[in-house]
Amino acid sequence: MSAIIQRTGLYPLSAWHVPSGNPNRIWPSQVVAYNGGNVFTSNNVLPTRTVTVRTGDTLSSIAARLGINYTQISGYRSGNPNVIYPGEVLRY
């Protein structure tokens, strides 16, 4: 799971769902899901663009700057859309 999380930037680990129920037990070709939505396999990653959080940013201000809805932004380490950190790289 750690390699998939690093490639996708989607945190926290608890938001991932794996067939075995144990994130330490996945095998090649198994399908895992993030927050019950986006589906990934060990070989694919959704194409994404990134944005780096600046001091004073909120998810809403970033979304407005990009012209998208804040729900399209993912990858915040905290797992909470209200808690983002300067320097953090988010995906949309």
C-alpha cells in the first residue's frame, strides 16, 4: 500500500479499502479503492495535476484559483479537507 499511496498522494491509509481488509496484505492485480470511490490497481494511477499549498491557503481558495470545485482536490495528508499544510502537494 505504501507504494500506491506514494504514487497517488492520497492519504490517510485508513481511507483505503483493500480486499483482505488488511492494508499490509495486498497482491498484484488486486483492486483497491480510496474512500470507496476512485479505484486503483497496482499498475494504474489516475492522471492528475498538482498544486502546492501556500501559506494562508484553504482548500476553497485553491479551488477558486484553479477554477474547480474543492471536492476535486485530494491528497491532503491529514485526511481532513479543513487541515492542509504549506508546502503540501495536492492533486486535482
